[in-house]
Amino acid sequence: MVTDASGREAVLLPAKFNPACYACVRSLAECGVHTIVASEHEDVPAGGSRFCNEQIQICSPDDDLVAYKDALKGIAARPDVRAILPLRPADPYVFATYRDEFEQYASVIAPPTGALEVVNDRTKLFDAAREAGVPVPETRCLDEVDRWDDAFVIKSRYNLLTAELTPSLASDTSAVEKDVVYVEPGDEPDKAAIRATMRHEPIVQEYVRHDDQYVFGALYDQGEAVATFQHRQIRGTSYTGGGGVYRESIHDPKLEAVGRTLLDSLDWHGIACIEYAKDATTGEYKLLEINPRFWQSLPCAVRAGADFPAYYWLQALDRKSSIDARYERGVRSHYLYGEVHYLLSLRRDDPILVDRPPILATTREILESCVRAPHFDVFRFGDPVPFSRELRRVLQHRIG
């Protein structure tokens, strides 16, 4: 890899509508790195930031995975680009599959193909977790379940759907299946309808009754932990769950142990976000899933001092010794777009498995928490365009 004649070092950020992209742009720009945002959308919030040096339009991995790979590689071939961050679901797959093509130009930190295959297939992931001694919910494929006496959650078997895994997808395309079906005890779901919607044979998971959900984030180098972070999810995108939109940085040795044990057993390399539910009966942290990329609630980690975009950059450039992985506990942050989603879920989501909180009391609680902890993922007075783009998206789409 050769730096351009000006001595400038640049990073490539494949972006979508996700607060993690904005956190990465700010973090790396503040490290003196030239930031390049690449997306099929002209109005991604990260691209409007004053910390974004360039925005380049590329195709979507959902439309053509190979063309997406070629577009990223074309930008990476520039002499100033030193590293690419995995921000989208397709990125770890693309980086691992085409590692040699990318690494002739820029550094990509991707897990081994074998480990990525385990993480992408949640049936294999839960088998691996059990073997490592990590607590997991009972998990089976939909066609293996014939009794519905307990509460269950039905969700995608795969982190990323490809034509190889899902014959209904066109060749060289990819997709992420986010639908989740909650099943009350005694209710038998329509299996055929669920298969048709999800386009593959999904998994059925025991519903873990819990008080809180947690995230364990980590950066690994060839099986060794470089930095870790934990947060407790206070609110998700829906009152039934979803990605964290209001969270608090914490540290629990038991969560640290189960997080490291799983990644150690996979000989992990690169970034990982592991989601856990704390079983209300046993107190165990039970694995829900792993995402092998930067996660939605990354801004909470960065706000607390766990600057994973900077850590990734330093590791990619063999400057790992400069990483200080300490962070502050008790730091809270909000994703305002997600907070609005949470409020809307109180009206539009059916009350399944968990009780629906009262709307007025919840609205007051959200407003009070914004006053007590005025830390926001995208809303910044000194950098208003990203939030204005998010607000325009809310108004245009009426948040779904």
C-alpha cells in the first residue's frame, strides 16, 4: 500500500442510514484521516457531515453483490486509501470472500471464512456456543418444531441472505431478513406463510424472559482481544425489542467472560457485536446473535471513550500499540430516530409476550431522559446537516 504524494491517508466507509456510519466519520476525521463515504443513497447522514471529506455514489449490495465489491475495490485502489471499515451486513462477507483482491490495495480486517460461515448461520453459531460453554436459548429450524406450548421467537437463520443460501434470490444479490415473529404459548404459526415471507427456512428460538438486553462489542486480532465494550439496552426500536436506541455503558465480568469465551473459541479476527439477553430466572447471559461488523449503537461506545473506529484504523495500519481500550461506565446516549420508532411501536405493534407500556408515561420518560442525558448519536449543533437529513427521511417516509 502506497500513500499518495501529499502524504494523506484516507479511509473508505460504506454507508447507509445508520448512526454508526456517522460515528465513524467523526471519529476518524478527528484522528486526521481523510474520510470517504460511499453509498447508493445521496442523502445518507454521514455524507452530509462537515467531517466527511468526500461522498461517492456506488451500487447497492442488495442489487449486485459483485458490482458492489468491484466499486469498493475501485475506490480502495486509490493510493491514499489505507483501510475499509465493515459497516454494512454485506461487508464482512465481501471482505472475507475477496480478501486477496482488496488487500493488494487497502487493509481489511475480516474474520476467517470458516468463522464467518458459523456466525452467518445461526444454527451453526448456537452449536458452537454450546460447545464453548456459552449459555444459549433452545434453537431449532422451523420444520423441526411441532409443539408450540411455550413462547417462541421466529427469525432469520442467516445474518446475510445470498443466492447460494436462498434459491429465490437472484444470482449475485444479497438481502437482510429483519422480520421477527413472536409466538404466544399455544398459538401455532402459519409455517408456509412465514417461509414465503422470509424466503428460507428460519429458526425458532425459545423466548428468553429477561429484564434487560446487552451488547458486547469487541475488536480482535488473530484470536486475541484488542478492545472490548459493554452496554445495557434501556430502550430498543420497539417496546418488544430491536436494536438499542437508548443505552448505558457498563462493565460486568460475567458478560466479559461469555463474550470473550465465544470469540476466543471462533479464533475471531476483526470487529464483532454480540447481543445477549439476561435470563430473568437464571441470571445467565444468553446469546441472541453476533454481527461481524460495526453496530447501530456504536456511538454510545465512542461517547464513553471506546473509540472502535480509531482502534480499527490503528490495527489496520499496524499501530495497535497506540490503542488505549479503557472506557467510562455509566455513559448514556440516544438515537433520536430510534426513540421515535419506539414511541410509534406503542401504537402499531401488537402486545405479544411483553406488556405494552403506557404511551403518555413513556413519552414523559423519554423526554426526561433526553434532558438528564443530552447525548445524541447524530444530533449535533456544530454539525447539523446529518440530523436534518434524518429528519427529512422521517417526514418523507413517516417512519414506515
